[in-house]
Amino acid sequence: MKPSPDYVPAHGLLRDKTVLVTAAAGAGIGFAVAKRCAEEGCRGLVVSDIHERRLGEAVDAIRRETGLAAVHGQLCDVSKEADVQALFAFAEAKLGDIDVLMNNAGLGTSRRVVEMADEEWAKVIDITLTGTFRMTRAAMKLMQPRGRGVIVNNASVLGWRAQAEQAHYAAAKAGVMALTRCAAIEAAEFGVRINAVSPSIAIHAFLRKSASEELLAQLCAREAFGRGAEPWEVANVMVFLASDYSSYMTGEVVSVSSQHP
């Protein structure tokens, strides 16, 4: 197993941008990308989540660790349109125009198809796919009249590859990929770019609580480096897609993976 690399220094990729990140509490990709945005020079940041205490802790940690004072937290359940609208109203009140939206909210469980109830299927689809749609729709309505803006969605290699007990999550993430491509075509004429990342496995505390060590070991063994990604390694690619360095890219799904056949 190759060791994790050193944390990459910031390069000012999002200097003077305003950023909104969903599902940013805790220790996963959402928090990593929010922190990375602050480090990369954004002038203002709004983070959202459904967990009030963890959201407050995330805001405090980003302020403390990056020195960015303009970090604000707002509760939001992306399965509720009223929450989505309230989040954008809050973000614009705090930061003005939103330059970048990072869609990270999602829900995964493990269940075989024959044992899965409609309610479990629907909940995973509603949060992971329809929640991304709700956020994307709201952002496009604001960004398109301004002629600028970037949306980065978090998909998964499970949108391409099969894994037992993940039919609902894989279907949702495949939907996020399709949403990304189709919305990008519609947004392009307005100067708005929409892309997605497709991580294989990023190891963080929440994943260790929700998946067995045996399963995590199996998944990591499939990776060329013999390890899962650090959440910030996925965040780096999301920041690249949000930055002007990817100005010609839209409708793309970038695999953040070292997985081999």
C-alpha cells in the first residue's frame, strides 16, 4: 500500500470567488472541499448540512484553520424545496452573487434489491439525485441571468460500476452523472459550467462507522495504490473544476479513482 501524499499547498485557484457547499459537516468530502475552497482564496463561503451541532463545528473549524472570517452555516435538507430556497436566499444575503456551488449531499445504505422497501429506495434517490437536481435548478436560475457561475456535483464510480447492495445508490449517482451532462448543455449558452467528480472510495470517519472494516479493506485492495483517497484528494479535483483552470470543461464527469479492473 502506498502512503497518503502530503497535503497540497493552496494556489489561489478560487481567489475572490463566493462558494456554497452542501453536506459540509463532519469529516467527509463536503468538509474537505469547503476547507479547500477557503484555503484557495474564496472571499466568502456558506456551508450547509442537516446536522446543526456538526455544522457549527465545521464553520468554527474552517474559520480557525484557514483564517477566513466570512464563513457562514445554514441548515438545509435538500429533500425539501423550501429549505433549498431558504439556503440560496441566506447565501446571497451573506455573500451577494454565488460564483460556485458544490453539490455534495447524498445518502447511502446497504440493502439487497429483493430486501429493499420502496421507502428506502425513494429516500436515497430523493436526497442523492433529486436533491442535487433541486440545488442545481436553483443555482441555474440565479447564475444564468448573470452569465457566469460554476456547479460541481459529487457522483460516484458506482454510477459506472456494479456493487452488491448498492442498486439504489448506484442508480442515484448514475442519475447525477446524466443530470450533470444534460444541465450543462442547457447552461452553456449562458456561460455557466456544470461538471462532476466520480470518486471511488475516500476514507473518513463517517464511512468507517457505516461500513465494515472487511468491506473497506476489499474496496481499498481494488485501488492501484492499495488505499482509499483522502477526502482532500477528491476536494482538490472539485476545486480544479470550480476554477478558471477548467474553463473549457462542461458536462464532464471526472473519475477520481485509482481503481483497476
